[in-house]
Amino acid sequence: MTISASVSTPENVPSLTTTMNDGHVIPMMGLGTWLINDCDSERMVDLALEAGYRHIDTAAIYENEAGVGRGIASSGVPRDKIFVTTKLWNSDQDDPSSALHASLERLGLDHVDLYLIHWPVPEKHQFDDAWRGLIKLRDEGLATSIGVSNFNPAHLEFIIKDTGVVPAVNQIELHPTFGNKQAVAANAKHGIVTESWSPLGRAEDLTNPVIQEIADRRGITLAQVIIAWHIAKGYVVFPKTLSPQRLVENFASQAVQLSPEDIAAIDDLDDGNRQGGDPETFGGPTTVINQ
């Protein structure tokens, strides 16, 4: 696949941020890299940083950390201006330290800004020990902030009660037809930032007539409507794309102001349409089939 060599930085687009419960700031708009191969990740990260993105989300299981690291290195953007997230895969829950050191080597970095437990995998009975491992890595300075991904309310309550340390972030499946309300409410209860993965519903939500009507009325793209909805709800969002044009369009979603009526109409689309794995049962195969 050939990717354009350059992109135009949008004008008058705010770079929105929110503050996590540990006091650190996280950009609300990022680039997701799930299912982007190592070579394309390098180029897309470089293009995203050129377009104004300052948040890159990857994971060990995506097998593209090396490409993400090369894209960061070649971008010319100072490291301290880039927020980098990676994740602990399920099979490595027994040794988060070795897993993060391996990720850092692939990324070519001495620390990440956010390290997440990718899935709880309750049947392994290890996510609480893994959380203790992440706390140690944070204390060692290898991860500035730590959090979780795909944790249901009971999982959150368990690790918080067990350690007294509240995750800074919970990255969950969340899109207009799957509002994941219980997880969002639990995050809010504990002051945990909600991050949305598959924010466009793996493109299925782009076909919804409500989204189409808002986009047509406002003269914006379907994806911009949905991304603006996530941001209006206070969620951190990182849509994936291999199109330089959509990369710029997605970033520009930060300038879109939806009306309360638009937001309510999109809220009403929630019909429980989960597309990824169920955190209660997903056990984590050796190849990634879910975000």
C-alpha cells in the first residue's frame, strides 16, 4: 500500500486534552494503530504527527511497535510532545516488567506515557498481580501513567480495593451503537478517563441514517460526526485510518461542535451492539482478533 508523503496541517483546529486522576494530561484525539502493519504504522505515525496529532496508541499484540517507534523518531517532533500508549498482552500478565522492557526496545523509547493491561482475562486470575506489576513500573519511571483496557466494573473494583491504586484510564469498546454504559459509569465513579476503541463501530455505525442526517446538515463527514460525539462525551478517541485525507479529517473533528440535540440523538442509537470480545470470557488467543 502506498501512502502519501505529506499532509496539510488543519488550521484553527484545537488540540484538546483532559487531565487524568494522576495529574497528567492526555490528548483527547489520537491515532489508533490496530490492524495497521509495521511498515504502514511507521508512515502513518509520521503523517499523523505532521498533521498535529500528539497521541499514538499501540500494543504489543499489534506487532507494529517497531514501526510506531520509527515513525516517532523520523517525525522530528520532540519526544516530550508525544503521548505514547502501549499495552500488556494477556500471555505476559505474569511478567509485566519483561513485557514492557521488550515493548520499549521495539519502540526505541526509554518510557511510555501510558501502559495498560490489555484484557483482564478473569479465568487466568492474574490481572490483580499484573496491576501490581504496573504500579511498580510506574514507580520506576518506565510508564508515566498506568491504566487498564476492557475492564468491567467488577474488575475495576477488585484491583482498586486490592491495591488502593486507581487506574488513570480504562480503554473500552465504545461507539454510538454500543455505549457500554455500565463501564462508563464505573469509570466516572472513580475519576477514570474513558478511552474509546473501535469508535466508529468498525465502520458499521457510519451507515446509520441518524449519523448521515447530522453529517449532511452540518456539511461534515460521517466519521467527524461520530468522533465529535466521543469528544463531546469527554472520551479520549483514536480512530484508525490508512488514508492521509481521512487522517486530517478525523483530526479536524476536534473543531466540530455538536448541539445537545445531536448528542442526544446519537446517544439513542445504543442498542448493545458489542462487536469485540466480552471481557468476562475473552481469554486471549496468540493472535489478536479484538482491539
